[in-house]
Amino acid sequence: MATMTRVFVYESLSGGADTGGEAAGELLAMGQAMRDAVVADLLALQTYHVSVATCKLAAAPAPLARPVTPHEGESATHFVRRQAGAHDLAWVIAPETDGLLAALHPCVEPRRWLGCDLSAIEVATSKHATLAALAAAGIATPPAFEDSPGVDRWVVKPDDGAGAMATRVHRGRAAAWADWRVRAAAGERAVMEPWIEGCALSLSLMCGPRQAKLLCVNQQQLHADAQGWLSFRGVQANAMPPADARYGALAALAAQVHGAIPGLRGFVGIDLVWHARIGPVVIEVNPRVTCAYVGLSSTLGRNLAADAIACHDRARAAAAASCHA
């Protein structure tokens, strides 16, 4: 009888990472939903033993999965290193904030890590570095609009923030500069850029070593309150049919981004705005599973966990072939 492959699934919020008290709210629910979607896909393949990181704040994982918990006072990095060493594969879902995803990557041997290379994670962790890499590849980004006369709103946000976290939209450049200076004085690394008017979208990609496949185009739901603070209200996955006139340009954009940031692997998200005149303007790249993953395998009629593992296997084979060339 063949030995089943052991997979460790770690989502930071539901897995017990220190979140400064934020995990008790909507962020925990989103993290748990991503965790459960990945676990469901792995279990559906019926060829994997699945262990799932959990904590007292999180709901129990699927019955066929084995729950694992960190020791009292154990750090996220130590916990992930300990569990990854006892499994054949590790699938880590964590925000780029405070370098968490980048810090967890070295805790897992490359042959076990399901996801993006560390080099890609490090670029995507910094919004400034991400936009610089994309602009160098000829991809439209917000800084290209800095001198446009029609820009009247500006956004300030953490350089390593995830989603709409601590993001504020200002009427006028002066107010945005004042916000940026306050954050800088407090030791925060923030970016300031023009607010791009248009339709907020995201792309879900499956990335292999040589190409990226556009899985679907999603509609982002964002809200700015009276003070300009931005919040993420959810995502409508697979919201744009391939027959849409914009779809071809977005598929081409996915390939461009994949080429601009080497090392993107597995499931990757791209946040963008479709500008009426320019077309797609990329806001950030998420080198990990995003909220759009939830329910997407069923919607697309394909098991995305199987696709992610296949991408991992191809990348390992390509690396081995390169070493022996």
C-alpha cells in the first residue's frame, strides 16, 4: 500500500500567531475561511494526510484533518518549523505585514514549501519594491499618475500592509503628505500614491515556473468612510466572464506580472484598478492564497490544491534539471 503524503496547512490567524488582538474579529473569519477551503481541496484528493494548525480562538478544522496547536508561548516561526519538519509538504497562508510571510518561508525546506519563492515574497512584501519592479517591466502603476492634472485624491498606506489595513484616502496632496509625515515620525514605513479612479478588481493566478494561468477575474468591494479610512468588504470571485472585452488584456497582464517578479509560484493574487483611459493599473501583488480562493475550486470545476501541488512539482523538477544541465 502506497504511503500517503503528509501536508501541514498553516494559516496564521487561525493557527495562533500573535495578532495584537485583531484575530477575534473579521480577520480571523477570513483567515479561517481560506484555511478551510485549502483543507477541503486537499482532502477531496484523497491522497493526502492533512494536518491543520489551529488555536483556541478558531473553529475546529474539517473532521478528516488532524488539528495541531502551538505549545504555550511558542512563536509562529518555531511552530511552523517544527510541524513542517514532520510533514512532506507545508502550505503557509500569512500576510506580508511585518514581514511575517517572509519570516515563515525559511522555516520550511524548499522541497516542502508550497507557494512562492522567498525572493518573490520579499518583493511583494514591499509595495514600493513591487511597483518599482512592475514599472520596470512596463506595467502601469499608481506612481505613473503623480503628475496627472486630474488627480485630486491620494492614498497613504503601510509599505508592507495587507489589503486595506491602515489605508487612508485624502482629498488633496497636502493632506496626504501630512499623514505620511506623521507615520514616518512614528517610525512607520508608509507609501503615498495617487488614488486611481476606476473599477477595483483582482486577478487569481496559478503560477508555474514558466507561465501563469489566469484562473478568474474578481470584483473587489472597498469602502471609504467619512474620514477616508478604507475597508475591505469582500470579493466576488469569478465576476468577469472570459467574453468580456477586458479579459484578454488582464490575461496578458497576468503573464507580465509573472515575468516581472521571478519566483511567483502556486496561487497568487493581483489587486488592480481598471482605469477608463489607461486600462489595468496594478496596485499590489499577493504572493499567497487570498480570499478569492474560498469556493473557487467548486466554481471553476477544478481542484486548485492539485494545481498548486503540480506547480510545486514542476518547479522542483525544473530546478533539478537546471542543476544537472
